[in-house]
Amino acid sequence: MTALSTEHLSALAQQSVELPSWAFGNSGTRFRVFATPGTPRDPFEKIADAAQVHAYTRLAPVVALHIPWDRVESYDALRRHAEDLGVTLGTVNSNTFQDEDYKFGALAHHDARIRRKAIDHHLECIDIMDETGSRDLKIWLAEGSNYPGQNDMRDRQDRLQDSLQQIYARLGDEQRLVLEYKFFEPAFYHTDVPDWGTSYAQVSALGEKAMVCLDTGHHAPGTNIEFIVMQLLRLGKLGSFDFNSRFYADDDLIVGAADPFQLFRILAEVIRGGGLNNPDVAFMLDQCHNIEDKIPGQIRSVLNVQEMTARALLIDREALTAAQDANDVLAANAVVMDAFYTDVRPQLAAWREERGLAADPMAAYLASGYQQRIAEERVGGVQAGWGA
Ligand code: LRH
Ligand code: MN
Ligand code: MN
């Protein structure tokens, strides 16, 4: 059996996954939100829960915020709280999808007052980034139209570019803007940033500090996502991932749960394109845990990312190139499949023990008593933000 080399193991040791604060709050579908005992009551408790994931896996040292869901009086206090718990604050996500004013759009709106309000929200997010020490401002826009003729799609692109330029101009030297695309929802006819090409066109016109964010759940079924990963890395414009998995639409389920092979293929292209442990590419999760406990859900998620990264590292590149050069279709495919089918779990368990971690982080967390403690101590947890 192929084994992970020392080089592979040191690449894995550097891997860092960013957790979304909203994964620790209650969430659900539009039919029902089921509360989980122990749900955090404020952003400080969300950070504390995220720190548990890192403590048991040493894979998740950064926590992303969503504004206004994570609005607090003192971001400096939140930052110090995170650092005391061994994690740092990461990407700041803006939110223009829950305000009545944004019914017909935000950054692409034809009404100057609403567009101004949306731009100002992003400037506030950058002020927060200054305090939290965050590098990235992530923008996802719930903008588009439901019916042909409802809006002038081209004018909206122009206004979007103008809004983004105003936001971009406020970024500090070390800060970046990442623009996330999504092919539908909440608009169903047209979406202003539906695909990587549009995001790429919009961010390229801004400059070097603007990149594309690829959310794995935001593509049509059957899309070859690893091709997009390859292309964005090739163009130097892959700024971040929002990892999750989907069966039907934007399901936000645990990454690697629906299709581990797809996650493996994506990570294989990340490695091939120099994206692994590349500071230019942030590995974020964007998930919600509707029915399962949140901390174990996040532990499972980061372990899935690590496991598929390890398998992708096992691809024998020399043998693959030789088979490709010889047009040996089946041999080339076999090289990839051999890596995918290798069980790396025993080696990863040993890797953890060498670092003073439990071989089985999930079991260790469940045995720790933390889950019972928060269930007793916290009453009346907040929703993931969807309603708060
Ligand atoms: C939109 C999205 C975006 C939001 C998050 C809560 O579907 O993926 O990243 O910020 O969900
Ligand atoms: Mn997302
Ligand atoms: Mn999404």
C-alpha cells in the first residue's frame, strides 16, 4: 500500500482550514429551524466552540465572521478572546441579503440611496477587518431578477463594478476582496454574479487585491468544479474556497459527505496548481448543521478535508505523467484511482498522536464533557444568524 511520505506529512501539518462562525449557531430550512442544546448565545461563544474544533484536530486555527450576525461592541475584545483560545479571526463576510431595503438589489441597485447603503455596509466591514486583523472581505451578492425584462442586466453589471471599485479603494495594503459567485438563488432568472467567469471579470477590473471565491455548493449539478479550480489557480485568481457539499441545491452539508471523490479531485487540482498551503488561497468551510451537533459536525468536516488532501497527495505524479504521455488512458486513470482508494486514516491517526493529539478527535471530543457542559450552561442560543 502506498504510504504518505515525510514530505506529505509536513504538507498536512501546515494545512489550515477556516471555520465559519455561523456553523455553530442554529440553522435550518425555510420550513423549520431545530435548536441544538448548547448553541452559542453570542459571537464570543461561537469562537469558543470553534476553538474546540482546533484543539482536537489542530487543523482549524482561524474563524470567519459574518456581519451583522457577529456584530459586537468591541472587536478588539473578540480578537483577544479568540487569541486566548488559540485561534485568530479571519475572513469578514458581508451581508446584503436580509435587509428589507435590498429586496431588488444592493451593490447593483438602480436606486443611489440603496447602493450607497450597501457600499457603506462594506466599508464598515473593512473597519471591522482593521480591528480584527482580518485580511479578506468576502462578498456574496443575493442580487438578480426573477423575470425576463425585470431589470437591465448590463446596467447592473456596470453599477456593480462601480460599487466594487468604491469598496476596493478603501482596502488596506494587506487586505483583499474576494467575490463569491452562485448560479441561482434567491433570484431565479438571472443572478448578477452567477459564475466564476463573471466574478473573474469583475475582480480583474479591480486589481491585484481582488480575487474569486469558489463555493463548492454554488454550481449546477454535473459541473466540473476541479476544472474551475485549475483555471483560477492558473490565472492566479483563486482567493478562497467555501467548502460544503450538496445533493440538490445549495445544501451547505458537511464537506466530503455527499461526494468524497469530488472533494478529492478538487484537492488534487489544488495540489497540482500550487494552491495547497499557499497563503493566497483560504480554505474556508461554509456550512450549516441543521440536525446534527455543530462542533462534531465541524470536526468531521475538517477531518474530511485532511483525509482527501492526504489521498490527493498520494497521486504518483511521475507515473501519471508517463501514462498521459503514452496516451495510456486506463493506466492514467488507475494512478488517480489508486490514490483515491488508499485508506490514509491509520497514518493520519499516527500523525495526530505524534503531535500529542488524540488518534480519534471525534471520540476524544465526545468524551470530554464539553458538549454536556454547554448544553447545561447555555440556554436560549441564537440562530446561525439567518433570523437574528
Ligand atoms: C450564499 C453563501 C454565502 C453567504 C453564506 C451564508 O449562499 O454561500 O457565502 O455568506 O452562504
Ligand atoms: Mn458561501
Ligand atoms: Mn451558499
